[in-house]
Amino acid sequence: MRSSLRSVAITGAAVATVSLSVAPAALGATSARAPEAQVSCAATLSAPSREAAFSEASRAAGVPESLLKAVAYMLSRWDHHQGGPSSDGGYGVFDLNTRTPEAWDGADKGRKAEAKSQVAAAAELTGLTAAALTGEPNANICGGAALLASYRASGASGRASRQRAGDDLASWQGAVARFGARSDFARQVYQTLQKGESRVTDDGQKVTLAADPSVALPRAQAAAAPAVDCPAGLDCEWLEAPYAKDSPTAPDGTTDYGNHDLADRTGPGGPKLKYIVIHDTEGYYGPSVQLAQDPTYLAWNYTIRSSDGHIAQHLDAKDVGWHAGNWYVNMHAIGIEHEGFAGTAGWFTEAMYQTSSALVKHLATKYDIPLDRAHIIGHDQVPGTVFGNTKNVHWDPGPYWDWDHYFELLGAPIGGARKATANVAQGDVVEVRTGYQDNPQLVTGCAVASPHSPDCVPGAGTNFVPLRQSPSESAPLAKDPGWKPNGADGTTYASDISARVVSGHKLVVAEVRGDWLGVWWAGSLAWLHNPADKPVVVRSLAKTVTVKPSAAQPASIYGRAYPETAAYAGTGIPVQALSALEYKIPAEQTYAVSDDDVVTDYYRATTFNGSAPGDRTDLKGQDRYYQLWYAHRQVFVRAAEVDLNDARTPAALNTTPPAVTGVAKIGWSLKASPGTWSPEAGTVAYQWLRDGVPVKDATGPTYHLKGDDRGARLSVRVTVSSEGYADGTATSEPTAPVSAAPPASADES
């Protein structure tokens, strides 16, 4: 039987880490085996910067420095994450794992008796303790370098165990593939070597990898199985989710089956694909893919492994997975699970981000799904289905999924090329762009809200900014009557999304008070801090909805865009009642529309063989809905209850008025400055005014006063054009009345 909600929480042995025999010691200390160490880490441990640590580790282990940087970038983007574990249980810049691998050589041959965790192996190679390797960045870098060198030595017949750093990068491909447990990881690393990278890490370390276009890429993966729907070159496999009866002896018309439904979503039968839902597994990769292959459980389309971005596909896009907890969204969505935990700060790997974004871009292009935050959504954006259900829906991938980086990889940056600005006016639609690493927000209760996550990490980057009930940092956090029906204030608890506006969300500005924007949120006015020295919004473009002036009641909000009752007549399909959620749109409020072309339908699927009346039919309705940005989620409103307002292109805003300089005397010249604008002015047009009336042909930045100007006041009207914005216009203050006195000399003019 279908489960309406899902939670992949793996417990017990599946998440237990291996207990290491290397005793903890002070960070950087060596064990009693130090004299036997194959790689000396002394210089790396004392390196004054992360750049220097890579250089010293390269010399110590005989690994090219650029290769060390590229491998580490694909695992951590050079961050250490304050010693916290990654989504796959690894630690530090090289994501060194404490779990014994099941396939130590990346060849899927199964566990070998002598297999060790990466931390245990690095400890033997360097003499460093487990505490140092997992908790100290420089030690971790030396351990990663030693491991990479050992992988190359063990795979190179007749070669010395140590290699010169100048050796050909191509000869390291096997070692890199083994480090990531998949050959596709090697291809990602070598692509990074080609294009280069540079960034400041979470602890303020500047690291640069120079681009080297001459680097040859490893051979692309062989063509995947025909069933796999992945872009060329990605490491994908088919691990099928079974469509099976719960009991083999049950009749074919049974309603007890799993773990998905058959449909024609990529063909004329429908329903149409509209969304891609980003999940995290709340468990490790292996047990998670086993659940997807369990006929008594439920299925999603893809699972992506953290360590190397390896992709397992479970369902064909044409069929309906049971992953979102909302049947309407399930009908229209592809679900992608990412190995990890929603409460683990900063630790979805770069390998995962890159393969996931490549997969999503491929699917969005193939199935015509918009690349925006209203259609590429988190599980946390999926609405409840009926009144009272919202409080039970999910909150993954959580506050630590880097939406800004993800959409940059998708080629559709949040906010586009527009700059964040504090120059915002009432009625503007704004898109929130929070940043990530430079946006630490207070989060609490991570280990409880997301079991197997560590404690929340103070100062960790997040993907949201909080909303408050009044324009003050000390004001209570905003409320969400669906998430907290008891009327309680929002909190900082990891799973509490009451007041959490995530990057990419669009809001309508109702009021501006200094650095605070009053925005409509969950039926109330909430306040967003948008300081001038670090603004978090860009002025955006979206249609909006308001309640019809003739309406006697607020407009209702729905979690599903189901057909009207009349559409079911004669179909044999039971009417699916329209159940409004806990939310409303009061008369004075305005919300941004995220989709004004919503499919009104219901896909019926209740029996194993599709034999029930109306089964495997996509029933269409005539009632229209709009999809909205509302509270933390994407919701629906009936078109009959609201007015749809055209998108208002934001105009360029004048932030410092134009000005006229010079002496207002006949024979003298006046000069105009355009003032300052947001965004920065593209082109500037001038029109001089005499007592407010345009002066013919006076359209330059300089105006020479003449007899007709005697006694008049001159001003200048400036019109600014900027790409993507409506023209902005501002007029200077007028001069004093123009006098008849000529200039004293030519020099004075």
C-alpha cells in the first residue's frame, strides 16, 4: 500500500562508524609508529596556510600539487567544516572516511579481508593519529596525499612506491578513481584540473588551482544501459525499483502493491512532468538504494552517492514514484535522493553537486521543466494535501543545501545577473539571494531533528535568512499557521521552517522601513533584514495575485490542483474532494506567482493491473489554478478567487538625485550630473527644463544660458536605461532665477 510520506532513516549497523585502533592524541601528534611512517608530515603540519599545506604535502608524498587540490576540491571545495563529518561519514579537506569500504578498489569486487577505512590507512602511512587526521586540516591534507600516493604505488606494476611530483598527471588516473571509488570521479577531477578553481574556504583560507587546458580527460564512461536516463559521460547504473504485489498470490486487481505506479508521463497519456524534487536520504547510500529496490517500500527516480556523485536510477521518468508525500506533486515530479543528512552542516560534496546538477539540467531540458526555484524544488517546498496535514510534511534537504552554488552549476544563477540591492520600493517583487558560506544563520537541534547528524556547527553557512514579526533583530521570528497550527512563533530549530525564506524565493514588498522590508508571508506581514552594506534581495519580475475586490472572504490556499467535481462525471473515478489548507490570502495582501499555467488534473492509479474504473487515466479539469510563492512552499490558489496582475518590470531607482552646477547668469554654462542609480546606469539621456517646460534641443549634459532664460529657473531631467529594467527618471532641483549679468571674463565662463 502506498505510503503518503517517506523517511529514509537508516539505523544500527548501517550508520555505525568503524572503531579505530589508533588512539586519540593531541592534534598533529604522531603515534608510537612514527619512525615507520612512509610519509613524513612534519612540514605539512607546520605550514602556515592551506595553500602551503598542499605544497608541502605534495613534496612529502610525491603527488602533483595541482592533483591534490583537484581531488580535494571535488570532495570538500577545500573546506574543513570545523572537523564535522560529511554526509557520507568522511572528515576534513579530503573527506577521509572512518568506515571500512565495501569495494576498496572501486572495482565492485566486494570487501577484502585487508580492507581498511581511509583514516586507518592514512594513519599507518603517516603515523598520525585518527584525531589529527579527522580534526586538523593540515594533517588531513597530508593523509589524503599519502593515500593517493599509496593507491598509485599499489596499482603500478614494477614502479617505486614513491613518485616524483613532476610525473605525468595522466598516470594518476587509476589512483584518483580508487580514491573516489569510481572512475567517473577521476573524470570530474581532471575536468577541475582543466578549468581551474579559486575560492576562500569556510575558515578564510584562499586556495587557487590554476587552469590547465592541456590536461587530458580520462576516457568517458561506456554507454549506460538503455534503461538509464542520464547525460552522456556520467557514471549511472540501473537499480530497478520493483513493481510488484505485496503478496504473489494476491489477485492482479489488488490494491496492495509497491513501490510506485505505472504511467505515461513522457507520452500523450500523461500526467505531464513539471517538477524535480531534491531530497536527502537521511541515511547512507547502500541502505538507501536497497530500500528503493524493496517492493514493499516506496521508490523515487534516482539516488546519488556523496563520495563520488555516482548515480543509481530506479524508475523510468514515465512512471510515478512515491517520494514527495503529495500525490499531485508525485504525479508531476521526478524525485532525486542525495546521500546525506539535513542537519549536517556544509557537507554535501562537490562531486555530488556536480553530477546532480548535470543530471537535473539534462532532465529539465529533455522534459521541458523550468530551471527555477519554483520547479526545481526541495522536498521542504512540497505543500501538505489537506487541512491539518502541513505540520507533517518534510523539511529536507534542509538549511545546509547550497542552492546558490547548485543553480550556478545549472547555468541559471539565482537572481540572474542582477545585483543585490537595498534600493527597493513598495510593490516591488524581490528574489532572495542569501549566499551560503558568507551567510551563517543560527540553527539549533541538528542532531535531534536529523538523527546521525552531529551537533549544529556555529558559524556554518546556510541557505536562508529569517523573517521576524516586526522590523527588529530582537523581534520574535515569523509565524506559519500551517507548520505550527497552535500559533507559536518560529524558532531556530533545524526542522522549523516557519520563518525561513530560502535562496531563490520571491516575495512582494508591502513596506520599507530603513534596512527592513515588510513582505507578505503565510497570511501576515513579516520583516526581512536587507541592510545596505550586505543586501540579500534582487529586484525581480513576476506576476502577482490579489483577492478580487468583490470577494467577501479571503482566498483559499490548496496543496493540490485537482479538477472540479463536474469533471468526474461519467468516468467511474471517485471525486477527489478539494480541501483547502490552513492558509488564506486576505484582501490587502499580494503574493508572487511562480506558475500561471498549472495543470489541473488527477491521475488515478489504485490497482496493480490498472483494472479499477478509471485506473491509469489522467483526468483533466477546467478549473484554473495559479502556483504561488507562499510561506516556505509552493502552493495553489483558484484563479476564480483572485485577480492576476501583470508582471511589473522593476524600474531603475534613483539613489542620489541629479544635480546642476554652475552660475545661473546669461552667457554662463550649466552642467548636469546624472546622480546615482540602482542598478548602475547603462545609458543616460538629458532634457533641460525652463520653469519645468522642456527646452527644445537642449538634450546634452551641458546647457549654455541665453536671453530667453532671463528670470527663469533651470533644471535637468535625467532618464536612465539599464538592461532588464524599465527606464528610471529623476529631475534635479531648479537653479536660482537666471540673472542678466554677463560673465566678468572669458575665464569665468
